[in-house]
Amino acid sequence: MNNFYGWRAGIAAVVMVLASACQATTEPQPDWFDGGPMRPASAETLQLTARVLASKGDTARAGAVLDRLLREHPDHLGTYTEGAEVLLYEGRVSEAVRWLDRGLERFPKHAVLLNDRGLCYLLVPDLAAATKDFEAAYAADQDDADYVANLALVRALAGDEAGARELWQRVAGQEQVEGNLEVARKARANFAPAGG
């Protein structure tokens, strides 16, 4: 019995020595602020930098950051959503649509990108294209309140008030639904097809 405890004590001593040896060799490297190597910017850091620059009106520098984001992080969803947003800050709707098209090439049928592109199409205005994108986003996630509301909006703008009301009632109170329908009635003429 004493031999068993002696053996366990010996194993414990070896484990402690190995653990202390591992700790000595795996000390964290100092970061850049402490004199360590500078690490490349993450996709999230670049995305936030572009957002801050654009919000301050420095869209030229925000665009340069977005170009870098596209080069270095083409598989980051925010590359495309943020890029489109910065272009919209400048009123460059067609370019924002093309930026989102790039994202949809990388992430086919992605609901966020489809929804964002649908919003851009509303600004053009191209009700048919917006409706197609909002329907696809809604098909991907029928519980997302934004997708439900955006599909309701295009239905209302197209004159399908019953369909719009049914959708809006899922995400808004009755008073807001009626207010939304009233706004859509007033805006409907802006979305009528050319020559129609």
C-alpha cells in the first residue's frame, strides 16, 4: 500500500515538472503595444474602421479600407454589407447593388445580402427587383421581422393591401399596420412601372 502512494506521489511530481516546463515555453507573446509583432487587422476591425470613417463623412478613406477588406477577407459577409452601406452614404446606389452582387456570388441566396439589395432596389426605384429579393430573403427566414416587414412593404406598394396587412400584422400592432398602409398608398405612384 505504501508503495502505491509513493508511486502516485512520483507521478504527481513528474506532472508538476512537466506542467511548469510547458508554462515556461508557452508564455504569450507580447502584443504590438508591448513591443511584440504587429498582427494583421482582422475582418471585423477593418469593417468597423470603414463604418467609423464613413459615419464621419470620410468616404474616400472608408472606400480604401473596404477595398482592402475585399482583397484580404473576401469570405467575410461584412465585406459586402459594409461596402454597400458606405456606397449608399455617398448616394451611389447602383454601385451598392453591384457590391452586393459580388457578395451574392460568394454567398449565394444569403438572406441578409438579398434583403440589403432589395432595399437598394427600392431606392432606384425598381419595385419588381426589390420584390424578388425580399421574397427570396423571406423564403430563407420567414420569422425574421425585417424580412416580413420588407415583403409587406413591397406588397403594399404594388397595391396588394390584403397581403401586406397579413404580413405586417405578424410584426406590428394594428395602428402601425394601418399607418404603414397609408404611407404606402401615398408612395405607390413613385413605384409605378414606367409608362404604366
